[in-house]
Amino acid sequence: MYQFNELKEKISGVEDWLLKELSLIRTGRATPVILDSILVEAYGSKMGIKELANVIIEDAKTIRVEPWDMNMGKPIEKAITTSNLGLSLAPFEKGLRIIFPDLTSERREQLIKVMKGKLEEARVSLRGVRDKTWNEIQEKEKQGGMGEDIKFRLKEDMQKMIDEVNSKLDAMAAKKESEISL
């Protein structure tokens, strides 16, 4: 029989990737996750903001970044500014306030397009995994490792797994789209 362990592992990887990518698309609410992709030039290497400062949600539109080393305030500010995330910065005595401006309807439409692009990337990746698995099953049948009826039963099982994951991905995208549209 054919084991779907590799398929399940790759499916999980696609789900995790899409979840991470969707979390980086900002909505109107302040979320520290958006800062995870920003790297700061510090101490001779590139480091994440969370490695250099406390990141605190102040309210629905504001995050406060308080560097442990006050000399890191300017490099953090520069990294956030050059990231082109559309965030406003307001320095204060202990660090920076990052303000998430309200999204315009045009920006919401752009973010929804980006989100749909990420969803399509995940689907393409899933199709590639499905095709690779199907080729492996067909090869095993040619080598005499299974009968044709088993091959088609495995194909049905594989397709059920892929359909479940596709509906999970669609649900994740629909949730993100509703967050962006609010």
C-alpha cells in the first residue's frame, strides 16, 4: 500500500505558509506579527525587532516598540520606514509608537488582490504536491506493487485530502478578506 505521509507533511507546510503570509498582510488593526518580516541592522548583523525590543499593543491602532538598548531606536525606525508597510512612526522617550492608519478602499482592494495571489500560490503548490504523489502511485502500479483498483482508490483518497485542504485554504482566505474589508 501507499503511505501518504509525505503528502500530509507537504500539505501541512502549504497551510502553514499561507497562514504566515496572510498574517503579514495588514488589516486596519495593530498586530505585532507585521513586524516579524522587518530586519534591523544591529550589532553587525540583521536581527528581528522582537530580538531588540519589547513590542506592546497599546490600542487597536497603535503598537509601542521599546528597545532594550536606546541606541537601537534610530536603526529600528529606519528599518520600519524602509519596509514600505504604510505605517506611521511617532518617537517618544522610551522608543517608538507605530500607528496603523485607516485603510482606504483602494488600499483594501490592493490587499485583497495580494491575498488572492497568495491563495493561488498555495493552490499551485498543492497541485504540484498532488501531481507528484499521483505520479509515484502510478509508478508503483507499473512496477507491480499494486493493482489498478487499488491505484484508483488511492487516487480518490488523495483527492479527498486535497479537497479538504483547499476548503481550509479558502476559509483562511475568506476570513482574511473579511478582516481587510471591515
